[in-house]
Amino acid sequence: QKTDKKKMGLPEPVVHGTSTFLFIVLAFCVATVLGRCVGMVSKDMAYVSLVLYPLAGFCGWLLWLCSWMHQWHPLLDPIYPQSD
């Protein structure tokens, strides 16, 4: 007898959203490194950018994740008064 059990794992939108944030942060980091190699970005600014881009990406991802989780399973259900 087959039983259909839901697989425990990450929801698909979380995986796609996380990979999107990761791709964007990596693209900015690669652009910074390439700008440093070409000479468009100074050494100090490149180092600062390589710290701030992942930090900003993490903060943005965490904000997005909290917003998504809040809408996915709301904590509060409104209780409407019954009309007579």
C-alpha cells in the first residue's frame, strides 16, 4: 500500500528567491573585481564593496524571507463579529 507523504524540505519559492539574491550579490561582487582589474575602482573602494554587497544582500534576503514567511503562514486570523 502506497502512502503519499509530503516531503519535508524548503518550499520552492524560498529556493528560487534565495538563488536570485545569491546571483545578484555574486554579480555585483564580480563587477567590483572586474572594475578593480580594469582600474575603474580603487583598491579601498573594492574592499569596502566586497564587504558591503554581501552584507546588504543578506539583510535584503532576510527582509524578503520574513515578509514571505509572514504571508505564507499568517500568525493572526481576523475574527469578524457576527451580524444579527
